[in-house]
Amino acid sequence: MKRIVIGLLGLGTVGSGVASILRTNRYDINCRTNSDIIIKKALVRNLLQDRPYSEDIQLTDNPFDILHDPEINIVVEVMGGIEPTRSYILEALSQGKNVITANKDLLASHGSELFAAADQNGCDLYFEASVAGGIPIIAALRQSLTANKISSLIGIINGTTNYILSAMTEQGRDFDEVLQEAQELGYAEADPTSDVEGLDAARKLAILSTLAFNTTVTYEQVFVEGISKVSKADIKYADELDCVIKLLAIAKNEDGEIEVRVHPALLPKKHPLATINGVFNAIYLVGDALGETMFYGKGAGSLPTGSAVVSDIIQIVRNMESGSKGLINSSCYQNFPLKAVDDFTTGYYIRIKVKDEPRVFANVALFFAEAGISFHSIIQKPRPDRSAEIVLVTHPCKERQLRQALDSLNSYSKLDKIYNVLRLETSGSLSS
């Protein structure tokens, strides 16, 4: 049986999960690959810290003990960050080592560079764990769905924000209260900015869009809005409109023009993604041959993410055995332009407070009519202070039209406040 030697860059939550799975499922994995797979070394910051499943692993604080070890066939990067991680991966590839990374931040900004280095050195670069934890969406896009032209992809790909919005919906609680609970439970970081402001989801969407549309999309090109402005009132109005609010990652290819955006949106309750709650992730996509399909599962955690890493290890070992490693890394043979934000077309939810006086609503409606926007539904509720809270839900219109209407509204003397503006996503529903 062939011996395959692995070096880990990082032995934290995910690295420990990898070590656990390789140990627990060793017999099956070895039989499936016809190889004896072992972890020889792991890069750590503190050599004295106790770590689970590290008894047979040589710990080092010198990355070159791994990168320049001729016995190591595969380098698994689970340490995160841009630098020095980028340099470590490039060095591993230059040494002819296959690389597996779970690093969405790095791939979303420097993926093209890393894929080019892998191709140049005839190595595999795999990254299943970079998006949606244990859900095998990367393998599906790179293999099972390659007979299709993907027209759209909509995902819930950040467990922290999905947990927060689910709790707000199910329990009627405030954003700040649920965020604090998520931090106490370990679902949110001490600094939750990357999650709640949509940055984490944007990085993952850049990776998914690149694969789905075979064109390079970077994190910096994704339009992003977070969930910190979503209130209990918005959740309640969404329910009245037979919708839920989710942080959605949306990518579309419309006539060869790519649209990529991450933002909270009202989603009809009949949409399959509307039922995805808690820390779970899901990706719903449409292909020309397959039609509609959805992937669902745990988006983070030691064992789910470790499962994705180990699946990449198994595939690379099989590639090594068949002599086919390094054949397909980057598949960006297209060069589609990105759609301008002004041309995004969705429905909109606008919640405002105005003076409760004659002709006020007529003037508000006129601002939208002048921008070419019509209403799908309207909710108006009087308040005891002689004001009115109005929720306007528009038919689909372009972003530039909405901004024109909001500019007019903001200059209106009878407007007290614009509480929130959210998009309405209605595309797609599984036929079942």
C-alpha cells in the first residue's frame, strides 16, 4: 500500500477535525484510496499547548519544516489569513507539493495567482472547505454540474447571520440581543463585522461565482450590505407580506453579464431557502440541463469542515495514483463583464415614517411614479403622534430608479424618517 504523507499548516478547530477524521475513518479511507495516509507534521504557534489528536504528529513552529520536507506529498492549509499564508502556499506549490486550503479570504482575492502557480508546477490545488463547510458545492461545480450552463446561484452561506435572523424571526428578539447570544455560543466572533456586514459571504460568493460562470470574480467586485439595520419591525412586516428576511448571496449570468451581490432580502416563504434556519447553509442553483437543485448542510465546525478537507485529500491521492494531478485547477476560460450596481433589478421594501396629513401619501407615490416605479403592495399604520408608518413594496425596478425616488423622498418636508430599504428576491422555486 502506497504511503501518503501530509503536512498541516494549522492545528486548530479545522486541523483537529482533519486529524480526527483521518484517524477515526482510517480503514475506510485507506481502502478507498489504496494508500496509507498519515499526518507527519503540523505548524502551530505554541508548541506547548495541548491539542487533540496530535499524539503521533510532529509539531513545529517553523513552516519550512513542512514546506521543504521531501517526504510530504500534500500540504493542508487551515491557518487562515492572507499573509504569510499566501507565501506559504506558493512555496509549497513551487516545491511540487499538492495543496488543500480552506482559506476563503485568500482565494477570493488571490485565487487566480494561486491557480496559475499550481498549473505551472503541475500540482493540484483543492479548496472544498473554503465555502459552506461540509456541503460539497465546490466538487459539484467543478465536476457533477459541468455539463450545465449555470444561470443563477442563490445561497445562505453564513451561519452566523442566518442564526441571528432565524432567532429574530422565531423569537421576536432584537438584533443586538441575538448577536450577543451568538457570540456567547461561539457562533459569532468577538468582532462580528465580517459576518454581520456580509463580508464573509461576499468572499464565498466570489469563489462560487468564479466556478459557476467560468470567469474570474474577486471579493472586491461583489456588492455588499449587511444585516445590522434589520429590526424586529422589519421581521414582522416581512411576515405580514408572507416573507422571511435572509442574508442572501446572489449570482446571476444574464445574457453574458455577471451580477454578484450579498445583502439582506425579503424571501417568499414558499422559496426553498426560506426554511433554512439556525447555523445551517444552503445553495440553490439553476442549470440549463439540470434545472433547479439545492445543496444543504452544516456550513462550519470542526468535523463538517474537516470532512470537506479530507474529501479533497482523498481526491488528490486518487489523482496521484492515476497520474492525473494538476490537470484542472482554474477553469476561467470566459471573461464576462460585471453588471453595474445601477442596473441591478429587484423588488424593494421601503419602510418610512411620514406626517399623517392629507395628500402626503399621494406625494410619496408621485416620487416613485416619476422614477417609473409601481407598487406591488402597501401597508400603512397610523401612530399616536399624528404620523404614519408606511411600508412600500415595489414591483421589480432598477437600482437607479429606486435611488431617484429615494432622493426625492429625502427632500420631502413631510418625511420624518426612512427606517430601512431592503430588496425582495423572488427568483426560483423548486417545482416539487
